[in-house]
Amino acid sequence: MKEILFVCVENAGRSQMAEALFRKYAPAKFHATSAGTKPSLKVNPIVAQVMKEVGINIENQIPKSLSGEMLEDSTVAVNMGCMDKESCPALFVKDVLDWNIQDPKGKSIDEVRKIRDQIEIKVKELIKNLDR
């Protein structure tokens, strides 16, 4: 089974959306997880709301802390947009895909919907490339 890891700082928004969308669209031979370098206590409520709009409930997801083992075990690691070594030092240990997705924290619901839709497009592209 191929492990796909989505990483951001708090694991409360972007990486949670990516994990949930990947699970929705990917074939069974893939397993997705997400983590953060400085995890929040809970998923961003606006993120949970916009995911519910597309039929995915992530309200009960708990942000997880990124570990070296997660990085080692991943077939593909995706950096959601954490750009500097200070907040994401572990991401510079191995090659990762960098999606440069804007953080939904503090954004309006319309902006978070756009971020969700951008992540959905990227996830579908990733699945297509992995399935080749």
C-alpha cells in the first residue's frame, strides 16, 4: 500500500482537507494521512463546514503531530504551503511536493471554499499521476 502524507503547520485546515479528499477519490491501494509541525487542538470549524458542503465530515478529526517516521514511511509527502525551514524543518529532510496552498486560518467562508476547490483539483491530479 502506498502511503500519502499531507503536511501543514497546524493540521487543522489544508492538510485535513487534502487527506479527506484523497480518501474520497483515491483507489484502495493508497492510504492517506495528514499531520502538522505545530498541530492545533481541533480542526478549523469553517474548514469542517465547507467540507460538509461536499459531503465529507471531518469535524471529529484530531490534528496530529508530524513525526520522522511518518515522513520515512510515506511514498509521497505533500507540503500544503509551509514555506520556511523554521516552521517546517522536517519537510526539508526529503523531497516533497510543494503545493503552496494558502492557509484558510482567519479567512472568510467564501475564501475557504476556493481553497477547498483548489485542493480538490490538486488531489485529483496527484491521484492521476500516482495511478500511472
